[in-house]
Amino acid sequence: LSPSSLLLFFLIISVASASKAKRRREIRNTEQYADICTSLNSASYPPIESNDKRRHSVLSALIDASGLQNLLAADGPRLRSACWILYDDPAKLSTTNKSRLLERYALVVLYHASQGGQWASSKNWLSKSDVGKWEGVTTSRPRIFSLHKHVTKLVLPFNAMNGILPRELSLLRQLHVVDLRGNDLQGVLPAKALSELKRLEVMDLSMNNILGRIPTEIGLLKSLKEAYLFGNYLEGPIPRRVRDLSNLEYLDVSYTYMSGSVPTELASCQKLKELYLNDASFTGKIPSSLCELNLDELWADCLGPIPEVTCDCATVCYRGLPEPKHVDMRKSNETRKKKEHAQTKKKKQR
């Protein structure tokens, strides 16, 4: 053999040896958690045998994905999901295709975290079918260099989902659209998910019961075009990191408890077309730089003698309780111009 052939041979041997050693470490590291599922059902979930390499390898991957303490939480959604993957899933996935395994796991965690058994529709969920056939889930087409179909859309509006948005949504790295509006999702927006969903273009979580502030990590969603968050219990200001959302076209944070001044950083979103700030607790003056974007729609609480927000470019002005009202400023301005024109004409006739 030539020196180059010998070098290639030893390189292949060393890589194979390292891979075997890694698998041995995984098995050794997870043997102490072999009975992780017995607390749920000792008859159906006996301890994982030491020579069951598939289950030990899968368990190791799930621990890495969720964190050990999260996974060990008694009867929690992550533990139930992990045990379903390990014992009940007819697909019997391994870590050979890790991304496929983790995407399936992420969806199962969402199912258990939002009481999937009570959903209005959950066709094919937790079945042997590929996740692309699960209700509301769309997957990509296989490519030449990748036969695996990634989850690209998650659309389950008005589906009686009741629970939290798990951080495991961050495992859906190829997700483009998430539409979970009109459910009963609670808790905070998971910062971990926002930091990883780099391909997300549409996020509709409106009409839920989501709490807390919008995490600054929203600025990492570089592909985001549409964000609908209205009708939640969100509070605090609009994060200044919105300046990094260069593709943002629609932002709706109306009917929330969000407050503070409207940040000038929003004007950095040069593609912004529609902005809804009404029926919230924003105060101060809408930045003139934002008016310079000539938005198609800008709704704010700018109606009345002492408005919460002052704005020179709002298309619709709102006034809240006790006498709620809204006025289309475009029609109002047109009427005013007509009156002014008529008055000028009368003066000239005189």
C-alpha cells in the first residue's frame, strides 16, 4: 500500500474507534437512568437493558436536548414523551438520523405539554406515521443530499390546546411557520426556542394566555416576516432588538398589557408595512422616523383630548374604556380636507 493509502486506512480506523468509544460512553453514562420510565408504568416500561444500545443512545440524545432535570420531572411532559419514544413509538427511531429523532420528540413534547388527548383534532399524532402526516404538521421534500424531511410548518389554530409552549420547539430548526392562535397556551414565550428558529417567517400566537415580556431573543429571528401576538397577557416594552428584524413586515401586539414608549429601533425594520399598537398601555409619541416608513396600517391609542399616544401618521386611532371608540384617520383627514377646500372655495366666491 502507498503511504497515502495507509494514512487513509488508519484515519478510517481511528474514526470508527472514536465512534465506538462514544457509543460506549453514552451507554455507560445512561445506565444509571435505565429505570427512568418505570415510575410511569413498571410493567410497560421495564429498565433498559445494558446491551440495548439503541435505547441508551436515544436516551442520551434526549437528555442532551431537554436537560437531565427537566427530563426527570415526575410525570412531566418530557418524561412521558421520552418514554413514548423509547418504548411505544412504532417507528423505533435511533440516533442514526438524530434530527429526525429530535423533531419527532419535540412534537411529542408539545402534545403532552398542551394536553394533546383533549385537542379538538389530533389525527395521526403519536402513531407510526411519519410526522408529516400528523394533523397540522407539514414537512419539506427530500433533497438529493438529504432524504430526511424536516418539519417546516406547525398549524393548529383553535384546537383546544391547553398548556405551555415547551422549549423543545427549538429542535424544529427548519420551521418556517407556526400558527397556534386561538388556543389556551400559557406561560412565557420560550427564549430558547426563539434563539434557535432562524428560519421562522410567520409566528402567530395570538388569542392565547401567554404571559410576561417578549424576550430579547426575538431579535435572532432574522427571517421573521409576520408576528401576531395580540390578545395575550404580554407586558413590558417592545424589545429594542426588533431593530435586527430586517425582514419584518407585520407586527401586532394590540390587546395586550405591553407598555412604555414605542422604540425608535422599529424604524430600522425598513420592510414594515403594518403595525398594531392599539388597546395596549404604550405612552409617549410615535417616533417620526417610524412615520417616515409610510406604513399601510398604523393603529394606536391616539384618540381623544388626552391620548395615551400621540402620533402624526396613525391610520386608525383608538380610545379605550370607559367610552371605547376608534376613528379611521384616513377618512377623517379626507373629510377635513374636503371641508377646508369647500371653505376656501366659498371665500374666493365672495
